[in-house]
Amino acid sequence: MEHFEERRKHFRVKANAKVGWKSQDDGHEVSGAEMEDISQSGIKVTAKKKPATGSKLAISINLGTGKDLKLTAEVVRVESAKNKPAYYDIGIKFSKLDIEHVKLLQEFILDQLSFKKTSKK
């Protein structure tokens, strides 16, 4: 039996939110990227613009509470989106989270789980 090592430390939750970022490397800005999923350590987004793997980003996530979550992050993966021609699936890893960031992420993830649970009824 083969064993696969799980690289993720936190579980992922499907989520829908708008994400924007500014590259700390070249200043390029993106707005309106669509979040696909989230965990306490990162997000997957779909966007038309392709950032370079390893790019450092200042990201902003619209949590739907009237307040955006602003974090620093790094692009860890970029692939052509499977179901959207001319779009990219982008894996982004959060960096330098403080306790307030962790709290807001946990609340958002729990809200997504609750929404999924109540929408199935």
C-alpha cells in the first residue's frame, strides 16, 4: 500500500470571495480575482493575470463583513485553470500572520462551513 505525505497543515474549505493584490516585487496590481478555497495557511484563487511563482504579494480579501483582510503572501503555484480558458488557478501561501489575522481567518472559515451546512437543508 502506498503512503502519500499530506503537505497541508490546515484543512481547506470551498469559499467564494473577491481577492485583490499588489505585487511587492514589481508593483503590478490585480483586482476581482475569485477565491476558490481557503485554509488558515493560504488560498486558491482564479484570475486572468498570471503572477510569477515566488512573487511576494500584499493581498486583500473581501470577507463580506464590510472589512477587507489585508495580508502578506507568496505565490506557490500557478496553473492554467481547468474549467476557464484564459484564466489561471493560483495557490497563495499566507506569511506573517498575527493573532488578529488568525482570528479573522478562523471566523471566515467557520462562516463558510456554516453556510455550506445550512444551504444543504
